Amino acid sequence: PEDFFKNVISHAKEYGFIFPSSEVYDGLSAVYDYGQNGAELKKNLREYWWKAMVQLHDNIVGIDAAILMHPTTWKASGHVDAFNDPLIDNKDSKKRFRADTLVEDFAEKINQKAQKEIDKARERFGDAFDEEQFVATNARVKEYKDKQKAILTRLAHSLENNLLADVKALIEELEIADPDTGSKNWTDVRQFNLMFGTKLGASAENAMDLYLRPETAQGIFVNFLNVQKSGRMKVPFGIAQTGKAFRNEIVARQFIFRMREFEQMEMQFFVRPGDEMKWYEYWKETRLKWHLSLGLGRENYRFHDHEKLAHYANAAADIEFKFPFGFKELEGIHSRTDFDLKAHEEYSGKKLQYFDPELNENYTPYVVETSVGLDRLFLAVFSNSLKEETLEDGSTRTVLALPAVVSPIKAAVLPLVKKDGLPELAKSIVEDLKWDFNVTYDEKDAVGRRYRRQDALGTPFCITVDHQSLEDKTVTIRHRDSMKQDRVSVSSLRSLILEEVGMHRW
Ligand code: ATP
């Protein structure tokens, strides 16, 4: 898996998807640039989300709030006080870790021991295997599972109550070592605020301290009444937004999984108080269905219901995805109560209430939010699509089997040879199709190599122009995944491709 993940990163660079930021200066840690194909794939994923959330829901509208916000926003939201990571340093290696991650990784190792036993048993019992029963009755597995749970429960309790000394005690009791050096010589645990500060204004005396937003949600909360009034929105309704967020993450590794500058796609859904659990369940299911519509496989997703809740939530779950380094959070669904609107009322002194004409009363709506990281979604889709295939003749090919709807390039038009008028015909096909979707033209190298290059870029269709095309205006269309080729008329290409690369109903 480690090698596979390295392949993902190098493939992303080699084919113009993702580059390290400011690479000529040796890069900037946990910051990345999207290249010519990455920008297209990212844009397509964003559009796919926007269509599903805004276009397909009569009661959801989209906005685009500024990254810079009034600094009191972050006092009200709790980010000034509570947006902290517990850090611990190893005195020998001088390396810094997130204390909670150290403990969680330790607990996960215990879980993996249990998982090994479960996998072995599944192999033995085949179809008749009942995992739940096995876990409940196998003493060793139960012991592992209980231990894992006890550790996580204690960690959650310590963090919730800000008992940093207890987090350190836990690390010492479990004898957790620096994974690189094995040293168990730890400092105390400290809190570190994740927000990036900046200044507004030129002169030192008048400058105002600001933060780069650590989440997009607050831009929606402070605009709640603007949107509700100007759009005459009726509860329940949602406001959606995509945009950059910034966090000074301490342990920023795993490529674009955890970045310091990243993009979120969030939707805040405003509901009547008391209705929030119904909508929470609705959005959990609806968002999972959306992910499944990308076709990456049901087995790669699972829900993780939170035991440890953030200060603003009364229920929270993650949709986790099986990344190359294991199941990790891809999207969060949170029932945020009226915490945010109430807090902004308190700090601003302005009412942020809704008059419900059916109930004939004013109230502060409750909020259910869905929040997915665009870059994490990119990593999920990209890594899941990258495949090394062995073909019938024993040769191998690398294929990026992206969902066609998000592929950066939808079709490549390839003249079989560089003469006899084939390039001219191929170029005229490009000219015609490019009004509807991204098309590329390639005449370099043998056609087999050009196919391989498009496979690696994730292009779902290759259109090959040959001598017969000149006579009867037909071409071959090659399908990326099956590598099957059909002979079709030039005039049918547009609708044929559009049908495949459009958004499919689910
Ligand atoms: P994590 O526990 O992984 O730090 P989080 O619970 O802090 O994530 P939220 O604040 O709920 O994350 O943010 C919602 C979504 O934004 C996450 O599900 C994730 O997809 C994305 N996200 C959060 N932090 C980052 C980051 N540093 N880099 C990339 N994506 C991120």
C-alpha cells in the first residue's frame, strides 16, 4: 500500500494533476498546486457537487462569501478559544506530534490485530461467516476490541474536558513511542490554535488582526438573513458554498489529505427546532448516495458516528473512505443546533431569527450541515481510479479509470498517420466537439502509445481517424475501460459522448 500511494503521488505529478507548491524553491509543506489536468478534475468534482446540492434541490441556494471576515466572527464561532490541537513533542527526536493522533494510531493497531483474526475466520467459514457473532464470542478478539474502545473513550473524555495532563498520562501508560525513533521521552501536552493570522490596513497602529477562515460555514451563518430575506426562503432551506479554507495543521502529511490551504464544499440546512434529527438522518443518507453515484464501490465507504462531539454539535457522523492508507474521514455531517446563529446574535447584537408563517412564531433555526473537502474527494477519486492492469497478451497498462463525468478530457482525437489529410479531418472533429466538452488532439507517436497516454490521463474516449474516415465519414471510438472499439459516424460522436459524460440520474 505504501508503494501504491507513492505511485499515486508520482502519477499525479507526471500527468499534470498535482505539483508541490513553489517547487522551484523546494516546495511549501502541505501546500499543493493543481496542474492543467488536476484543475479540470477538481472543477468537475466541484460542479458535480454543486449540481447535486443546488441545481437538484429547489430549496437550496448557493453563495460565495469572502475568505476574510470580521474578526469577531471567530470569537462567536468558538474558533479563537476552541480551535486547538493538542500537541506533544518528543524530547529526543525533537519531533512534534498531535497527541490525539498518537493515541488513535495506537488504538488502531490493536484494532488491526482483531481485524486479522476476523479476516482469518472469514476465510475459514466462507459465506456462513457472521462477523458480529464472531466478535462477540471470540475472547481474544473481544479483548482487543474492548481495549481499543476503552482507550478511545478515555481519550475523548480527556479532550472534551481539556484534561491535557491526562492525555499525557495515557500516552505514558500505553508506552507509546515516537514511531520513527522508538523514544518514549515526551514533553507535556499543549494546545495550539490552528488559525492563520493576517492584518488588514497599512499602518501598524490602525491595522486590524484578521484570520484566514478555517471553515467556510461561518460565511453562510452571517449571511443567513440576507439570503432568507432576499430569496424569500422558507424553512427548511439550505445555503451551499464552495471555497478555500486555511488551517495551520501541525501534522500535515499524506499528500492532499491534510493540507494547510484546502477547499471545502459545505451546505448548511436550516430547520425547525426539533426537526433536526430527521434532517440529520436524511442528509447522512443523501450524501452517501451522492458519493456512491461516482461508482467507486460501496465497500469503500462507511459511516463513523461520533462519540466525541464538537462544542457546537448534538450529533455528528463522518462518511469515511478507504484511502490508500486506510479508512479516513472524507465528509462530515453535523447537527449544529442553533449554536452558531445564537452566538452571532449574541456577539453582534442583531437578531438572526426566522418568522415561520405556518407556526406564526419567530425562532432561531437549527442547522444540519454537510461538509466535504474537495481535495480529499479528489484524492479519493484519483487514488481509487488508478489501476495497473495486466492485459490478455501479458503486457501491462496504467489506466486512470475516472468516472467519465469528472474526467478532465472527455475525448482525444487521433489521426492514424500524420499525412493524407487525416490530421485535417481530425482537427475539424476537434473544432466541432470542443464547444460541448474538453477535447484534445494528439498526432505524436504510434497510436497504441497515444491510447496509453490517454488511459493514464483518464480520458474515457479515443477517436481515431483513418483512411476509411475520408471516404465514409466514420471513425473508430475506443472505450477506455473495456478498450473495445466501435466504428461510428462522425455525426453521431457528439451525442454518443455527451450521453456518457453527463450527470447520470441516481
Ligand atoms: P480532520 O479530523 O481530518 O482534521 P475535521 O473533522 O477537522 O477533519 P471538519 O472541520 O469537519 O474536518 O471539515 C470538514 C471537511 O473538510 C473534512 O471532512 C475534510 O474533508 C475537509 N478537511 C478538513 N481539514 C482539512 C485539511 N487540512 N486538508 C484537506 N481537507 C480538510
